[in-house]
Amino acid sequence: MDSCTTDYTALQTPTRSMALPLETVANLIQQSHQAKTKAYCPYSKFRVGAAVLTQDNNIFTGCNVENACYNLGICAERTALSKAVSEGHNVFKAIAIASDMSDQFISPCGACRQFMREFGKNWDVYMSKPDGKYQKMTVEELLPVSFGPDDLSMKKVPQ
């Protein structure tokens, strides 16, 4: 198996999202807010932080990193997930997302939703506000009828 080949069965998460203890959720949200303070966003001034909880209870954080060539920036969620994957983790329980918006919960962009979907549909996304309040949804709820690794092995018409 070469370094770019992945066994997608290892990426499957449980069929239902797991109920996390409230103290775990609070810690994950707090770490996402701490990660937000590291954001590099000189253009939008829109700070975002994320903290992802792996299946074996490790937490990886990330922040958004903008670029003068706007489309080359990377969101906090993808930063945190990429850090986790680069350290050998690819099964996740939850991710918390934080911003400075106080009127509404921060929601992941479409690209981040698809990036999260790569690692399963049934894990939790905690979208928070600066005061610590949050809204919880699963990846599947955020990206219904999605395309993922399992779709690549579906039967195709002959060419």
C-alpha cells in the first residue's frame, strides 16, 4: 500500500453520534475560542477557531489563515482536521467552532462541511458564540445527501 492509498473502512465513525459529557463539550468549545486568538485574518478581520476531538480523546486546534490571494486561505476547521490527520488520527467524535459573532452561531462553510464529511457523517459539530452557548448538529445534518469515500466504490455503468 503506497502512502497515498487509504483504507476507507478505517475512516468510518459509529452509526450514531456520541453524547459527550458536558464538561468535554465545554472544554472543546473553550479550546476553539482559544484557537481563535491565533487567527491570521488581516483582510477579513473575521477570526475563527476550531478544536477537533479524536476517537481516542486527543484534541487538535486550528485557526483560519488568510492569504492575499484570497482563495488560498484555509479555514479553522480544515486546519484542525489536517493537524489531526497529519498526526495519525482520522476518526473523530466532535468538532467545536468559534468566532466573534455574538448574534448567531458560527457555521462551517461548504468546503469545510465536505472536508468534515470525508471522515464520516455521524459525528458532532458544536457551533458556538463568544458567550459559550452552542448549537449542536451532526455532519450529516449540515451536509445531507452528501458525497463521501463510500460513494467511490459504488457500482458504475460500464464505459
